[in-house]
Amino acid sequence: MKKGKQILALAGVIILVLMYISTLIFALLDSPMSADLLKASLACTIILPVLLYGFALVHRLAQKNNENSEVLQEKSSDDSSNK
């Protein structure tokens, strides 16, 4: 599990670096499409990290919620067996 998280984190860093480089290249180009490409690149540079953080947060909360429900089920089964 830890190895998978490290691989995903490294892939995220590589994608962000490539987006920063593409943003720089689009800013320096002098073609009619470069302005639109620059806007798209800037938007992705901001939106992608925010989405990744949101997905990680939801996953973490879902994991905690799942663990809490398992603990509650164990307690209720222990209580019913003691009666």
C-alpha cells in the first residue's frame, strides 16, 4: 500500500512539473493558439492539485468512516453475545 502511494505521489509530481513547463512554453510562444493553450494550462495547474487533494481527503474520511462502522459492529455483536 505504501509503495502504491509513493508511485502515485511521484506520478503527480511529474505531471505537475510537466504542466509548469508547458505553461512556460505556451507563455513564450507567439502563435494564435498560444493564449488559449496558456489559459488551459494555467487552469489545469490550479485545478488538478485541488482535485487530487479533494479525492485524497474524501478517501481518508471514507476509510475512517469504514473503520468506525466496523468497530461499532464488533461492539454490538459482543453486546448481543453477552446477553
